Amino acid sequence: MADAPEIACEALVRIYTAQGVEVQALQGLDLSVQRGEMVALVGASGSGKSTLLNILSGSDTPSAGRARVAGHDVVAMRGRERLEYRRRCVGFVWQQSGRNLLPYLTARENIGMVFAVAGVIERRRRAARARDLLDLLGVAEVADRRPAQLSGGQKQRVAIAVALANAPRVLLADEPTGELDEVTGAEVLAAMEAVNREHAVTTLVVTHDPAVAEHVDRTVRIRDGRTATETLRTTRTDEAGRQVRTAAEYAVLDRAGRMQLPTEYVDALELRDRVRLSLRADRIEVRPGSAASEEDAS
């Protein structure tokens, strides 16, 4: 279907077993990303962000649930289909630049290696595509340099070019600014925004960096292996003609109607064990169980 999400996850569960102990990295996660959207995925360490990215990239499989990416059922994929999916459908950018680039090849040659392996781009178009990608990402001048000759920001921008070389429909990035300073990180994110606009590549960025959220219109927060909240950002023009950016945070309802209350709300009201819900004409009120009991008694 033309309007189907480019990334659609339903009730994803991933259970690992380590030294006889089961660990649930994902606990019924739901996520939907539309084609051409750029979304930031945030959350504390161990919340399940990287596990989700590994599943979407085809390098891991969930224990339960469903996930579709660009029309592919990533749960049911086997053998050849999974290999072709990883070569042609998704591009991946790691936090550690050493995992993105072969150290003995130049930037241009690293891109060329993807061309040779994936075989998606016609030979006669490869040189021009490599040049266009490096130019779009602002690193055309380093085309003939090896990774050791590049700065951290240049490495990551070349890594993004390599991830895009096979013309993927989806770009996944795991902490792409994690090893960069604030200024350089902002430059890398601006480059990713340019790619998203120019090529309409659906982009999912996993990050701890709160600054990343300012570069996207939608931020999804994961807590305890489930999507907890979403922040939506819009830009409007005020009465003085200035561009004003606003943000609104929403709790996420899963398919069973459950949601997670933000930790700061729980702590502020000292919510414990149980709460009292009250349905109003235009809202639902959530009150501490003890407070509700006292009010009912009076």
C-alpha cells in the first residue's frame, strides 16, 4: 500500500539469555515511521534502542512480534532474502567510525566497495554518484584521503555517504554523534537532514544526545523496552514574521490501550502501586491512589 509506514513494528519482544538469566531487551514495542520521515529514537542505556536497530537492519531477529521495513517482513526473512535486504534496502551508520570505513581505502574507494558488493548502481553511474554523495555531505575535498587522514566529523559524513551508496530506502544510525564534540555533531546532523530532504530517505537515528532531537520533527522515547512518549515539533510564523519552533510531548498508547507515565510525573506526585482514574468530558484524570481514597471517604 502506498500509504503504509516504511517502518512498522508491532508488539516486538526480544529476549536474550546470558549465563542462564533471561533479559528482555524489548517488551512489546510498537513503532511506526512514515516514508521520508526523519525520527530520533532516545532512551537510557539498556532501554532497547540498539536492539531495535539491529532487528530493523536485519542483523538480529525478535523473539516475538512483527516488523516490516520497506515492504519486507524482517521476522520471516531467511537466507538469501535477508542478505539482499541488508545489501540493498537499508544503510547503517555506526557510532565507531572504524566500523564504517575500511582503513586502507580512500573515501571514494570505500563508496566504490559498496557499489561492487551490492551491485545496485550501474557501472556508468557510479563515479558520478560517489561524487554527488560526497558533495551533498560536504566532504568532496576528501575523496582521495584514507580514514586516518580525516577528522572525526569528516569520517562520519563519509560513513553516511557509504551507507547511502546502495540507494537504500531506509537509513539507520546508531549514535552517529557519540564520538564528536557539540559543534562537529551538529554539522553531521545537518548533513543527515540534507540527505533526508534531498533523497527522501526514511531516517531513524538512535541517540543519547538531546541536541539531536532539535534536528527532527519527531522524537520517540523508549523506556523499559517499549515506546513511552513522542515529542512532535512544528515550525510556524508568528505575527512579526519570525519562525517559531514549538514542541508538544505525548504519551504513547499501545495496541492494548496501555501507556507509560513520564518518570518526572510519577516522582512529582509520588505515584506508587496503584492510581485512581477519572473520566471527564475532555480528559482522563490520574490521581495518587491514597489521595483518591481520602477524597472518596470525605
